Amino acid sequence: MLEEKYPQFWRNAEETAKNIKEKIEEGQTIRIISHFDADGISSAGIICTALYRLQASFHLTVVKQLTPEILKDLEEEKYTSIIFTDIGSGQLNLIEKHLKQKEKIIIIDHHPPIKADLDSLIHFNPHFHGIDGAKEISGSTTTYLVARALDKRNVDLSYLAIVGALGDRQDKGSQYSLIGVNKEVVDEAAERGILEAKKDIRLFGRETRPIHIALEYTTDPFIPELSGCRERCKSFIENEVKIPLKDENGKWRTISDLSTEEKQLLASKLIDYMIIKGLSAEEAQSIIGMVYIFLNEEKGSPLRDGREFATLLNACGRMGHPEIGVAICMGDRKDALEEATQILSKYREKLANSISWITQNLEQKLKEKNYVRYFHGEDIIEDNIIGTVTSLLLSSKKISNDKVVVGFAYSSEYPSMVKLSARTTQTLVNRGVDLGKALKLAAKKLGTEQLAGGHNIAAGGQIPRNMEEEFINHLDNILKEMLEPEQHEHTKQGSANS
Ligand SMILES: [Mn+2]
């Protein structure tokens, strides 16, 4: 039980809920600000549903990041109680600066918190309780706890907590399972028959797409010469795996239609194939792992599989329609779901176009330093997908993975800025690379430290335009320090030991 495992954290959730209830009882309209990724959209869906059920009025805005402009707007608005979900903990200095006059600021977030001196602040964050917000709890799970503390009936929203956790790639347990507080919520949802968690083949669209298309769409793991290649996928299933693509009525079968034996056959053929193609046994085996199925969603719906649900929300956010994602999270299974499905296919198309542009021009576009390879997407790759494009290029092995990879793209919001995304492999992380830290240090030299950061394996930031070369030079030096620290010391020690 959640309450027993995390008693202090749970009490904190109850206090946060109590504060929200007070404002509702005063008849206030609650201002809600949430983040635009899948986790932020699920968080928004949870808090809005919880408030709606209490017949409270609220006003939601979903944002890419908390900028001084957005905070200035909030400052001028009439609302006096604001809830931030999946965002805010890292921007407390800005919040403190602009929202001092507000009656109540409630932050429900899982990002590492910074300190602030704000009497009106209620700050619910797992880091204060020794819970790792990067791996054990998403913004959506943090928000779910508050919703559940508001009203026990909100237990039915537990599946949205899971969607956000999967969207934030918190499936870091063995075989891609959720851990920590997220896992407690999985168990809670499973007990109530909302969800089933089981080991299965992790192909994208396992509930919705014909088998060969699910294979084509799978990029995690990236399967060489199958990911993105429909015809090859079809012939692989027909000629190598030898399982029927259609059922006796001529209908396309999905992964979830396969028998256990067929699934085992498909998995083992895929693993053999990937090993032949040069992937490590570990990479190949990542095709099998925990899948999270929402039992209340219709069979054949993209919302039945937790990861596919998250992908749909992510596409809505990145394509500028987070409100459609929120509508789905609040229960719309008709218009919003249909629109989201169309948005997702446009998003996939955009990704595919960007990737084929950069792959075709790679020879000319890819530049290299000692520790980093980099390319510029200019105005051709949009800044809101540069991170995904960089990840895909690295995992598809189109760019070799012995160095850090950085992708640049001109900012769509600020003409004077360049957005950048950096990606690397676990191997380099194990050797000492921390991209979040490295980008912060390099951006500091250009005065945009506060716009850079992230995880050790994936991070991003913004720098002024025309400073790309200078940034890369700084980054290259910082990566050298991380990968080859105090070389002299080592040599000295080495000779003393020998
Ligand atoms: Mn998050």
C-alpha cells in the first residue's frame, strides 16, 4: 500500500490536497499550468478531472517551458491561486520573482527542486522525501497522489499516472518495468482491474497495427533494416518467422492476436536477426519487456497500450495541440481521439522527412571534434523534434556512437536563438559523461546556463545563434575532462603501483 510504504510523502499529498480544497470552497477559479510533454499532459488530465469532479472551476494552459513572459502574464491575470503540474520546481526563482503577490502557489512536480522564499508556496515534490524523481515517480504520478488524496474515487485515474511515467521513460527497472512509487500505482491499478502488467513483445502498436507495420514503427529498440522499412518487415514475417499476417477472415492480425507460441517464435527470430545485424545480446533482448495494458480501453484502441497512449499525447504536445491530449485524458474517446490519431500520423511523417533529409545530407552536414559529432537542422528540422531526430539517428547507428551527438535547430519561438539536443550511449555515461552537466557548463560560457540541462544520457538547451561552433568547442573540452580526468594523476598512481 502506498500510504504504508511512503507515509510521510502521502501525508504531504494530503496536506497539498487540503490546500486545494480550501481554495475551491472559497469559490476561487483555479489557474493550472502544466508541461507540454506526455507526462505534463497526463498530469493536466488528472488534476483537471479531479477539480471537475469537485465542481470547481479552473483554467488550464499547457506550456513548453516556464518563461519570464509566461510568468509576467500570470502575474497580471486576476487568478490568485495557481497550481503547476510537472513543471515549476526548477523555476522557483522566476515564480518567486513574478508571483509574490498571489495568495497561493501550489507546485506538484518531480523535477529537482531549487530553493525559494515564498510564504504562499505549497511545494509537493518527491525529492523532499528522498524519492528519485527521475526514476521512481513521474509528474503524473505525483499529481495522481494529490488527486487521490482529494477524493478516493480518483483511483480510476491511476492509469494516467502510468501513461505519464512511460512517457517520461521511467521504465528503468528490469525488463523495462516501472519501479518505486510508479510501481505502487501499477499494483493499485492492477488490483482494481484497471490495468494488466505483463512481459511481452515490446513492438509499437501491439494492439492496433498489422504485425509487419508494428515492426516497421518500432524504433526502441531500433532494428536495422526493419525499423522504417515496411516491405522488408512484411517479407521478414512471411518468410523468416512464417506466421500468417491475416486471420481466416482476411483481417490483419495484431501482435496481441498472436498465440503464445507465435509470440515466442517472433521474439526469438527477432533476437537472432538483431544479433546477426551486430546488436548486443542485451540490445536484442530489449524487444521483450513489461507492457502495460489498460483493460477499460477498447480492444484495438491506441489507448489500450500504455506506451502507445503516451506516444499519442507526446505527438499532440509537440504538434501544438496539447488540449486534444488533455481532452483524451479527461475521457473524450470520440472526436479528440480521432484528431489525435491524425496528429500522430502527421507527426510521424514530419519525423520521417526530417530523418531522411539529414541522412541524405549527412556527409556534408555531420561535423566532428574529438569527443562530439554534430549537425545543424537549420530551419528544415523543427526545433521541437530535434531531440527525437538526434536520438533516432544515434540508435539507428546512422551516426556512430563512440562520441556524443549534438543536433542544432533554429528556435521557432526566438529568432535569435538556437535549440540544441545532445544524446549519448550508456557506455559513455559509464565512462563518466554527464550531458546535463556538460551542457550547463558549456552554455554557461555563452550566458545561457539557465536554458540548458537534463539527464546524463540525454540533455538539451538553447544558445544564441551563430555561437554553435564556439559552444561545440567548449563542450568538446568539457567532455575531455569528463572522459579523461586528471590524466597525470593516473599515470603517477599507475607507476607508483607498478
Ligand atoms: Mn515529467
